[in-house]
Amino acid sequence: MFFLKPISLSLLLFCCGSIYADIKPNVVLQKWEDCQLKSNLNANCVEINHKAIAIKELLKSWEINPQHFGIDIMELQQRVSTLSDSDHDKQNLKQELEMRLAIVGWLESPK
């Protein structure tokens, strides 16, 4: 079955809107490290922090069980395809799907 960490990841996706479009996990994590070195955290660093938390959760999920991570992607694709465009959940699921695919692309691409 398809289960996410419903509260933390879903809230991040919901509250942060489309900030995950065209996400590059390695770039986000580098920017997050740069923000940690700054003494004053601006709004951009707060947004990057939200992205980094979500990426780290997904990376942990991938490390624990890459096959299950892939199954989650397939189930997300199936759920997105069955929802109407007017369904509010569809946008959230699409954002999560994009994020998971970005993680796979980053981890599985040749260096």
C-alpha cells in the first residue's frame, strides 16, 4: 500500500505550494548548507530549509527500501491519473511525485 509520512511531508507540500517544481535535490541541499553558515536566516533560507527537510525524508525512505520507494512512485502515478483536474489532492500528489522522481533522477544519474 501507498503510505507517506502523512503529516510532515504532506504539510510541507501543501504549505509550500509549487516550490518543488523542477527541483534539483543536490542544489537545494548545497543551498541549505550555505544557509546554515549564515547568521541571519532570511525568507529564502526558510523556504530552502523546508525543501531540504522534505528531500532528507525522501532520501531516508530511499535508503531504507529503494524498491518500496519505486512502488510508491508507481502508486502515486496511478492515483494522479485517476483524479480529476479540479481535485485539490491531485496537485499535492503531482508535487510529491515530481519530488520523488527528482530524487531518483539525482541518485541514479551518472555522476
